[in-house]
Amino acid sequence: SECLSENVIRTDPNIMECPGCGSYCERQDKKRSWVICLMCKKNGKTSDFCWHCRKPWSNKSSYDECGNASCKASGVLAQIQNAPKKEIIGVPNCPSIRLCPSCGASIEHNSGCKQMICKVCKSEFCFICLRKRISGSWACGSWNTKCVPAPVQEKVPGNNL
């Protein structure tokens, strides 16, 4: 039972080990990169870190950009900007890698239709135009309806509060 619990924790994309104290932190808001470790906070230690690079959060004016020059988020952007283009349901020049428009998780299109469900935040969106499914409806049509590709993303999506 203990092994099962640890296995679930280690494979959940919304749980990460705190770089400060080693306790497990769940990202409460899947759209934010800024994470606050409750154990560190409780013990009076620096409690906030970046979900992507796991370094202390240094940009207090943003919930999405940590301010660390070596942050993995910039590497993710380089990866999607250099990703090969492909044809999806007859639409040419679609990026083969996108970031979830809700939480910023990296998703690669291997095959199949254009409709995606993010494994991290469960957001449903079109891989081609990046429009989200709203109230059960797809703004860009069914799984095989052609739509206009959104440009290659230039920032990691999330809330800018």
C-alpha cells in the first residue's frame, strides 16, 4: 500500500518534491508556475519556487515568469519553436508540439484528430487553432473539421494576474 501511494505521487504530473524541504507539493492552480510549499512556509523558510526550474521564485510581479535565467520554461519555448511542422487532418504547417493553452504543459501530436485533453489540467482544446472546448462545444468544429492554425506559441500559457 505504501509503494502504491508513492507510485501515485511520483507519477502525478501535478505533484512535485519541494526543492527546499523534500516534501511533496501539489500545484493547486494548474495554470500558475509559482508554487508555495506549505511545509516550508509553516517552518518559516523560503516557501515559493518555480514549477518548471524548481528554483526560488524571484519575480514577485508575475505568477508565470519566475525570473530565473536558466528556467526550463525558456527551454520548452525553444523546443516548440524549433519543432517540425506537420499536417493534421489535412491542415498543413501545424506545429507538432504545443503547450496546453490553460496550464502550459508540453504536448506532442503523434497521430489522430485535432482535439486534445491535457493530462495535467484536463483542459480540452484544439491542437491546430488552440481554442478551448467551452460548455461541451468546439468553436472550430468537430474532430475532422479544418481550422486555421494558431501561430507557434511565444510564451508559456498561464494566468497573468
